[in-house]
Amino acid sequence: MAGFWQAITGRTRPKQADLDALFLVPSAAITLQTAIGLTPTGTGSVCYRAARGAGFADTQTDVLELIRGAADAPQVDVSGDEFGFTWLTVHRDPDDMGGLCTDLHAVNTTLELEGFGPSLLCSTVPFVDSAGRRVALVYLYKQASFYPFAPGAGGAAKQRDTLLELQVGETLAAEIPVEKDKARWLALWGAPGL
Amino acid sequence: MARSRFIGDKGLTARMTLVMFLLGGLFVLLVVGLAATVGGGLGILIGLGGIGFAVFQWSRSDKIAMRAMGAREVSPEQAPELHGMIDRLCALADMPKPRVGIAETHVPNAFATGRSPDRAVVCVTTGILQVLTSEELEGVLAHELSHVAHRDVLVMTVASSAGIAAGMLTQGAQYGGLGLLGGRRDNNNGLPVWLVVLVVSLVVYAVSFVLLRLLSRYREMSADRAGAYLTMNPGALASALQKITGEMNAIPERDLRQVSAASALCIAPAIRGVSLKTLSSTHPSLEQRLEQLARIQAELGRPTV
């Protein structure tokens, strides 16, 4: 009914992000390590669209101060990509997945409190195995689901390691909500840590 | 509670609802009017005919619009940047990804069509790809995706059923079909029935034409709003609109007429309004659209306290 009314009046509201599922990542990391041999790289990124104007610039400064002001302050850096999205990357000790998720969650909640929740796109936590294969666990805020993204070996051609992605997806299906619609497993070439 | 930077526009919603209500009323008026003059069965038949034709148009809308614009569908391999952009916007908006098309024409334009968000097509012209920067193109795509999310094709088609029914009646009169109705009932007031039907349907057609254009402009404003909130960058859509309207008026009239059939669904109209511009144009004026985008920009940029 709400959807019908939104369509009639042409007033779809911006979709709010769902933040809580991010805390499922630490247990998923343990499963990945034991089942496939993928270990966390210790980095994690939040990808969002920065709005124009002072409001967002202030918020982003607040976020950086919040994370850098902690007692065991991790290294944080901000970068942009060719699609106009901003990546905020946190570097921590690879064993401290809990701390990493808390940092990422702090970014999300600060953005959401200032009214920028709809601008959150996804969050990535990259993993690597001893053979050098990389795969990122990507969290889609709007769908509240995860999917794996594995860039293929070589890296020259933009080709995904589909079999590894499917393996990771199946391994984690019992633990975390894995995105069922594979059309939404969007490629994130050049994401930090991959 | 998190604060929201989403500002509603009650005035726009109220006006839009009123216009849709009037269009529905017009449809009822036409059916009842016909039932009173030529008999209930025929009135309902014409009403069903109007709805039926509208539904037919709606279900074929993607093919009709794609053909009218000479567009072809492109795969992610053929247009990786365009697909990447739409992928990200759809993930932000939590909507299914539409198919993507490109039309080979120098007129810078974009349109969205299809009967539902699952079956939608978003199409851009090669002209718009040349003219706009990637930021501006993203603003335009967000506007088109908002049309899809608002189900504008469905709303506009349903809204036009009164006009279609009236148009069918007028056409019928042209071929003398209504002459057959003349003998069905004695009329004591002297006016032939077919003339009454013709006048009623012409009036309904004219009124529905004006109301539809009004509705179309409101839907455009809504799509601008939603698109600007999606990209968080009203400025890019504003500069894209300025560029597109500027370019469009610089292009010869003859080219523009060829694409006029699909213009109601485009980002900026491909036909130049001549007279009665404010009443008959499918799109709001550039100033109105820029004003609205400036308001959204101000709200998004409001400093934190």
C-alpha cells in the first residue's frame, strides 16, 4: 500500500541503510579461514556518495576525528573512485576483526545521524589466501545482504573469479544473508584492498 | 532519531493528486455522458475500449518507445561505464536494474520506459553521451530511474484513458460510425445524438490534453527531486539540464520532429513549444526545475550543528 501511494504521488523516499548485519562479519571471517583458507587483510572500507556542501564535509571530518581519536587509533584514509563515490578505508591488525567492524559501524552511524544514511552504497572487507587469491566480502546497505567479489588473477582484463565467488557465497549462506539476486553482485574494480 | 535531509513537497503532491482526481472524474463523466445519450451498454463499452487500448499501449511501451527513438539494447561489455553507473544507482536506490539502451542520434536526450520496474528500459542517446560529463550523465540517469521507480509510464497511461476513449469516439465520428447511433433513440430536444457525442468527446479530449500535460510536468518535477536525492548532487542534474536544453534549441527543427513521438518520456522535451507553451508543454520550465534543485542543494549542504 505504501508503495502504491508512493508511485501515485511520485514521492519515493530515499532508502535508509540497514547497519546491524555488519557485525556478522567477524564470525564469517572465521568460517572463511577454516573452510577456504582465506584470511582477513586487516583493512575494511565504507563506500558512500559525498553530498555537496558544508554539511557533508563537516560530517566526514567528524567521522575521521572520531576514528583517529580512539585509544588504539587505526590508520584511516579517504580516496575517490571513477564513479564519484568516496571510499573511507580503515587499516587494523588482521586479527582484530571486531575492532574493524566497530570502526566501520562508527562511520555508518555518524553518516546516518547527520541524515546521510541514504548515501551509503556498500562496505567491503577484503580477504586473501596463501596463493594470493583475493576476495572481498561486500555488504550492501540498502539490501542488508552480503556478496563476495573476487577479481580474477592477472588483473589486466576485468574478469571475475566466479567459481571462488560462488564457493564463498555457499560457504557463508548459513551464517550471513547472502544476496540471492546475482544481478546485484556488482563489480567493484579498483576497490581499496583488492 | 536520525535527522532527515529529505524535504517533502506537499504542494506538489496536492496538485498532482488533484489533477489525477480530475482526470478520473473526466473519465467517469465521459462514460456517464455517453450512457445518458446513447445507452448504458455503449457507454461502458467505450470506457472499456479506452482502458483496453491504454493497457495495450502500456504493456508494449518499451518496444514502442525503443523503436520510435531507434534505440538498441546494450550489454555490460558494450557499455561498461554506463552499466557501472546504473548498477551503483540501483544499489543505492534498492531497485531492480533496468535494461540499458543507446539510440544513435545527435539530439542529447534520455528516456525511461517499460511497463514495470522489473521490465524497464533506460535509454540514452549518443548525443547526450558526447555532451555531458560523467557526473551530469549520472544525474540524468538518476532522474530516469526515478521515473521507473514512480511507475510513471503506468500512471501516465492510465491517466490518458479518458483522452484515448474520447479520441476513439472522435475518430469514429470521422468514419461515420456514430451516424449509426442516430436512430437508436428519439430525441425531443432537436439535436442529433451523434453531434452531442462528438461535442462531448471533443471537450473531454481537450480537457484531458491539458490535464495530462499538467500531470506530466508534476511527474518531471518529482523525478528531478528523487534523482537529486539519489545522487546527492543536485548541481550535476542542474548543469545537465542547462546543457541539454541549450543544445536542443540549437538543433534544426527537422531533426526534432522525427523524435517528437517519444518526447513525453524524455528528460527534456525534444519538441519546441510554440504557442500556449505553458499549457501544452510536457516538461516544466528550466527555471522551475533549477529553483527546485537549488532548494534541495541548500538542504543537503546545510551545515551540521
